[in-house]
Amino acid sequence: MLEPDDSPPRKPERFPPRALDTLGIAELRDYIAQLQAEIARAEAEITRKERHRDAVEGLFRK
């Protein structure tokens, strides 16, 4: 028989910290570019969700 899962909910995975001292300048710049792309993706998702929320709130204000 299966038991209910009593474990606490897991937090979303974070980017694991990298050992920066082992990376060269070009690798560090590439790493920064990857992080900036991920930040831009997250910001776009925030914008999308805010627009959706505003649209839904607008329906209930009428």
C-alpha cells in the first residue's frame, strides 16, 4: 500500500555555483552571457504573467 508523501514541497532548483577560478576570461564571458539569457527569459515570463493577471483583473473590474 502506498503511503502519502509527508515530505515538504521542494524548492525549484537553482543554478549550482560554478568554480569561477578554473575558468578563463572567454569562458567567464560565455558564462555571463548564459546567465544573462536566463535572466531575460525569466523577465519575459514575469511580463507574460503580469499581462495575463492584468487581463483577468480587468474582466472582474467591469
